[in-house]
Amino acid sequence: MLQSLAARDELNQVIKNRVEKACTLLDSGVALFPNDFRKNAEVEDILGEHAESPDEKLQEAGEDIAIAGRIVSLRSFGKLAFFHLQDATGRMQVSAQRDVLGTDAYQKFKKLDIGDIVGVVGSLFRTKTGELTLNVSSVTLLTKSMRPLPEKYHGLKDVELRYRQRYVDLIVNPRAKEIFRARRTIVREIRDFLDEREFMEVETPMMQPVPGGATAKPFTTHHNALDMQLYMRIAPELYLKRLLVGGFERVYEINRNFRNEGISTQHNPEFTMLEFYWAYADYHDLMDLTEEMFARVAKAVTGDTKIPYQGETIDLTPGAWIRLTFHESLEQVGGLSPEIFNNYDKLRTFIRENGEKVIEGEKLAKLQAKAFDLVVEPKLIQPHFIHGYPTDISPLSRRNETNPEITDRFELFIAGREMANAFSELNDPVDQRMRFEEQVREKEAGDEEAHGMDEDYLRALEYGMPPAAGEGVGIDRLVMLMTDSASIREVILFPLLRPESES
């Protein structure tokens, strides 16, 4: 506690010193937040173009190279100072000399701090150590930083501080920027991949009168003008399938979903999903499409279809993916015999012995799903399509033609976690109504995640929805995989966190 108070007092003193410097600059006629500087170059371009340039080529670059960015290091040697300036593309060394700037301008420069944003104009040269450097003829303060950047930031053990103050994390942690640049690439490649295959991007409601498309607990809100309760969407599925009814045959949405559930390294209550629907296709077609899409994204981000993830090498090469039925996985991966996973009492005992809660009246399929989570999912490191899920835990999936007890559904698992969920769509309105009714009974029995009744969606099905297949892919988890990130908080710019302590 005393250590924390001492650190706070020290920070307050640093802030006070910076404010005093700012006042001194103001008194000398220096604006603290001007907006009249215009740059003509990016650090990345300068370093790339002149990495190997001889001195003559550097001189030809001219004396009016203008760049802008944040001071991230500063060393002063009396009449000479070196600092590193960081813009959105990279960082480079800058030299400030009193004899070049002039005494008055140099004295004002000496009032600058690490963290200040400046615009500089100058010419290129190479130091004795060979570092490409901009020798400046002018330095313009653009933003005065009142708080210091943290020292030894990479050594901080409190990673929550990085997520809470992401703006600081992005300044001082190059990997953070790399992750979010990779995320942009991933989303762009997915869009291009689907657009090339004639899928149309659409937008569906984020506030819905009936939460649907997944089994999850929703967030609730209230619309004052209509005096009605609404739910933040848990999935866009039922709206996207309404579009199939309307005649669009290939649609997709990269959307924000909200689920009022736990927070972990793999879960954030607000997350991004890709959902796409394809008329006149089935879940087998989606497996092939998914392999192609993931391989393309991997090549765009890493240059290869074999990527590192947390000490493993994940092979995303199309054709290398493993396909097992749900029940095969319980036996072959989980090591459970059919005598156990097909026996209600034995399976319930197994689940309880492994620390999982069993709700009275749960169906066998629900118990099998819990057993899968316990003994199968963590072992699915390489890409696995697990298909043939029981109908009782697949309320929106089409029944298998030869075995109505299972559905034409798969889930994709990589690195021990679910990456995607897909199925041939249920388009029989009578069957769908019976599934909804069963879900309503489960909700009334206490299952908060059970699906509700959606009469408008049933009406849409009664007009006729073509046979189709649909899939949802977790974008955040895909970014985790492609960037070798262990936590979902690493790949969400502003993850949900508890309020800061007041103490």
C-alpha cells in the first residue's frame, strides 16, 4: 500500500513538472496543440527507400523531409540531442543541433519530453554507427504530453493495465500494433474471399425483440419510445436466413454479438463473428469452403498454411483437416466407450466425478456435450471438423436424412477451442416449431441459454426457404490463432474489464 502511494506521489510530481514546462512554453509564445503542420513522408517509406543508400543519395533526398510523430526516446548532450520519433509506420532517429536550430529554438526544444508529439523538417544522414538519421532544421510541438510513458513497460506483470490503457500499449508495445494490423488483414481477406464467390455483405439488427440464432443468455435493454424490451443480439442467424427466404442466395455479415456470459481468455461478452449463408449448399460444401478460407487468411498473415501457435505448429493446408463424428470423437479422442457415453447414469456419474455440474432432467445429448467439453475439445489441436451432433443440442440444424437423431452440423476445433459452428439449415417450418417448443420447455425449466420462440421467423419459413447451409466463425479467436495470442484480450482493442479500483 505504501509502495503504491509513493508511486502515485512520484507520478503526480512528474505531471506537475510537465505542466510547469507547458506553462513556460506558452509564456514564450509556443502553442501546445497547433494543427498547422503537414508532413510529406512516412518513417517506413524513408527507412525502406534509404536503408542502403550511400551518402550522395541521402543528400539528393533534399532538406525538406517532413515527418511527424511521438518522441519515444531522448538523449541530450549539451548542444546536441538525439531522439527517436515514432509515427504509425515505425520509428527513426532524429538529430537536433543548437547550431542548426538556433539558440532560442533549441532552448524551447529542451523543454520537450518523451511522449510529446512533434513535427520535424530536415535532411538525411548516417551516423558513425551507421544509423539513418534525420538532421532537423525545425522542430514544431504539435501535442504536449502531460503524462509520462511508463518505464520498462514490457516488464509489467499487470497485463490488465495494458488492456485497460490500450492507447499506451499501442504507443510502447510494437507487438500490439502488429496484432491489430494482422486483424485488419484477416477481415479484409475474408471479405475478399466471400465477395469473389458472389456472397453479398449485409447488415442486420443489433437490437432484437426475440434473441435468436444461438443458445446463449442475452443482454436486455429498453426502448423508451416504443416502451418495449429489446435484446442485444446473440447472433444474426435468423435475420440472415430471412434474407434467403427473400431471394438472396449468398449473404454474409461480419458482426458484433453480445452474450451475457463469463469472461475468460477465450470469451468476451462483446465479440465479432462472421456469419454466412449459402443456398443450395450443405455442410459438406462449407467444410471445403472453410479449409480454403482459413488457408488463404493464413497465407496473407504469415505467408504459409503451417503456422505457429503456443508452441505447436498448426497445419491449415486444405486436405489435412481431420473429420470425425461427434460420437467417434468421444471414443477415439476422449477415450470414452459407448457403454459410458450412451448410458445416462454412467455418463452423469462420469461428469460429476470430473467436476462438472449436472442439472436434473438434462437429456443424454446435453450430458454428452459436457463430456465432449471435458475430454475431447482440449485435445483437438490440429484442425478437426466434428460433425453429426445430436438433434437435441442443435435446435436450428437440419436432421440427417438417414438418422434423425443427429443433424447435418459440424463444429470446427483448432488449438483446443471451437473456431466455427455450421450446419445444413433446417427449413421445415413444422420441425422448426417443434424444436422451438422444446427449447421453450427447457427455458421454463431453468435453462437461461435455451432458444426462445420466434413466430416471425416461423412465418418466414412458411413462405419457403431454399435448402441452404450456414456457418459462424469467431473472428477474435481466428485472430488469436493467426497472431499466436493466448488470450482474447490481446486481440480486442478494448476488452471488457472490471471498473478500476478506487483505492
